[in-house]
Amino acid sequence: MSVLSAYRLVRRSSASRKVAVLAPLGALVATIVLNLCLYLAMGKDAGAVFHAMLVEPLVSWSSFSEVLLKMTPLLLIAQGLAIGFRANVVNIGAEGQFILGAIFAASIPVWFPQATGGWIWPLMLLLGGIGGALWAVVPAFWRVRLNASEILVTLMMSLIATQLLAYLLVGPWKDPMGFNFPQSVMFQMDATLPLLIPGTRVNVALVLALVVTLAAWVYMQRSFQGYQLVVGGLAPQASAYAGFSESRAVWLSLLIGGFAAGLAGAAEVAGPLGQLQRSVASGYGYAAIIVAYLGGLNPIGILFSSLLIAILYIGGDNAMVSAELPVAAVRVFQGSLLVCYLAAITLVRYRLVRVKSEVRA
């Protein structure tokens, strides 16, 4: 008779709040160590790389203002996604909802290029949110009525959104004076967001993102409806026994996430871009998934994680120039950060237990 040993994860009866708070910091340290080894293996100056990625974005006001600009769409999208994630509704299609928000917002300056007035950019933001929410209707309907996976449907809808954007920019919305580039006309001044900080590109969308963060915190922490969503995600059977509607949770989660992503898309075309371009599909919707989980699906945690990922965005661009780092290495840093965080939070919630089993010869 021989004895075999194995390990399995057993959920802890109670998780330490202090350790849970320190988990993101531990994940960041582990990510830096892993990527340090990667850069050394690539023959790069690891010190120069980390200085470019983590220090240079913070050393001057001009570079930090670009961090705030990148932080805005990440914060908006991640707050919307986190509400669904906590309800166990996994929306992977924020990129498509972001694109639809940009398209809906751009329709006003494209169709009415001579329009003026202070009503234009607020209406563009509203239309952007509506566009993103409408793009989330299809996966919500299929999940509720056909029990289709919202993960797959939202992802496929993003691919459709990308093709729709390409069609518009090489077809009916193409700027006839744009030297054959796939882009719309430049928006008039009243169709762009007012600057928040003079001398920078930071606009009022940052204030909007902070307001959305506060609203998300109140909704999830202080409202009964938010409590229903959380209970439905943690204990679906208990939620159903209490009379909470799973269908309503699905609809709310996807529509809120779609509206937030569409709002971010509208802010992007009405803000730093100033026109509808193919580059609007820059991966914010996917990066926001990392932001949401790195922030522990908590509105306040997401505020800090969006700042960190924005620093990595700007720092990654710096590293590609000053340290000759390939763009793939920057994406590996972001991905490994998510993997390390998920590993850290798993060890916070679970513990490894050694299990022995007897095997007869």
C-alpha cells in the first residue's frame, strides 16, 4: 500500500481584509519581478525600462496630464463592467459598446457640421451612452431568452462593431477632404468637450468619470438594487429563493455596462480625437477588464487601478521609444499584472490543503 499526496484549494471561513487590501500591491511587486526577468532575457536595460514605464509619466505635469486623459475612459468603462461582474454577468464586449458610443456621438457633427450651441457636446455624450446600451441589448436578450453565453455574444458583437466602424469611415461618413484617410470630418468647436485644465488635453470627461465612480459606489454599497445584484452573483439560489429576478439583474448589468462604455466612446471622439477615426478602437474596452478586476470590483479600488493602468499606457509608449521595448512586452506587463492579481486574490480567499490518499498495490 502506498500513500499519494495532492493539494487542493479550500475556501477560508473568513478572509483578512488587510491581506485583501495588500493583494494588489503584492501582485504589482510580483509583476515587476517577472517582467524584470523577461527584460533581462531580452537583453534590455531593465532599470531604463522601469524608469520609462513607471517614473517618467509622473515627473512632469504635461506627462501626468496625459495619464489623466488615458485614465478617463478606463475609469468610465471599468465602473460599468464591475457592476455586471459582481452580479456574475461577464460583459467582454465593452470595446464594441465603446465603438458604438463613438459612432452615435459622431452622428451629430457628421450630419450637422454647421450646427452651433452649447447643447451639442452634452447631447453627444447622451447619444453615446444610448448607443453603447443599445449594443448591449442583443446579448442581454439572448442571455435571458435563449440562455446564450453573454461572454461569447458580447465578444462577437465587438467584432461586428469594428466592421461597422470601418464601413462608415471608408463609405458614407468618409471626409471628402481627408486625403483618402478613413476618418470623418473634423468636429466643430461646439462638438468638442470643454478643457478642464488649460494647457493640457484633459477635459470635463474626467469630472464625469469621477461622478460615475461616486454613483457606482452609492449604487453598489448603499442601494437595495445594488445589494440584489451582489447577492445574485454570490448566491444565485438564495437570490432566487428571496424573489430576486435573475433576468432583471442580467438586463441591468449589461445595460449599465454598455451605457458606461458608450459614454466613454463619446467622450473620446468629442475629446482628444475631435473626429471619428479607426484608431478609436484602441483596446480600452479590453484594458478596462483588467482595471475592474485589479480594483477588486470596488469603485474606489477601480479609481486607483485605472490610474495605474493609465500610467502603464503612457509609460509603455515612453519605453518603446527610449528603451526600444516592443509593444508586445508592454501588453505582457498588463496581462501578467492581471494574472498575478488573480493568483494573489485566490490565495486570500482560499488556502492550499494537502490531501493524502491510499493506493493499494
